[in-house]
Amino acid sequence: MELLNPNVGLVFWMMISFLLLLVLLRKFAWKPIISTIKNREESIHKALNAAIEAEKKLGTLKSENEALLAQAKKEREEILKEAREARERMITEAKDKAQQEAGLLLASARDNIQNEKMKAITELRNQVAVLSIEIAEKILKEKLSDDKKQQEVMDTILKEVTLN
């Protein structure tokens, strides 16, 4: 039962030991422990502030990246639009040029056809004239082989000439 009833001397020496331990801990242990805890707390605050700052920078970089992507898409669309317009312009120019060349070729062909037609008509007229002269010559040779017939034809021609 003696364990349940502590002795006054024991309590006194336990109190002295506890106070001495408390003074020694305060002098040698509490200050380093508290300073270490404060340093740790400051480093945690610094790390948190750095993380917040990094998150802000990340947000800024993300928004800048999105803006750059939007600008790149816009530029890509403009380049594609310009390419489509250039293609359409080239096609239109090629069609116009082809139509002009076709018109020139058609006009040239018409001129050539007209020239060939006139040439053929002239040649045909010349041949008809030559044939007519040959036929008339043969007819006249046959009809005018006689002197009497020649005299009658001459008289008829002279009458017609003087009458006109």
C-alpha cells in the first residue's frame, strides 16, 4: 500500500527533479525545438506561397497558351482562305484566258474558212468563165463555119449594139 501513499520526501525530490529537467529543457531544448518549428513553419509558408505563385504563373501561361492557339487557328484559317481565294482566282483567270484563246482561234478559223470560201468561189468562177469561153468558142466555130452565117451574126450584133 505504500505505493498508493507517496512519501513527502519522494514528492519533494520528484518536484525538484522535474523543475530541474524543465529548466534544462527550456535552456537547451525548447529554444532549438521552437526555432526549428518556426523555421519549418516559415519554410512551409514559403513553399505554399511559391506553390500559389506557381499556380498563378501556370494560369497565366495557360491563358497565354490558349491565346496563342486561338491566334494560330485564326492565322491558319486566314492562310487557308487566302489559298482558296488564290485557287479560285487562278481558275477564273485560266478559264478567261482559255475563253479568249478559244475566241481568237474561232475567229481565226472563221477568217480562214471565209478566205478559203472566197478563194474557192473565185477559182470556180474562173473555171466557169474558162469553160464558158471554151464552149462558146466551140459553138461559134461550128455555127460560124459558113461565111453566110458569119455575116448574119455580125448584122444582128450590129443592130443590137446600135439600138442600145
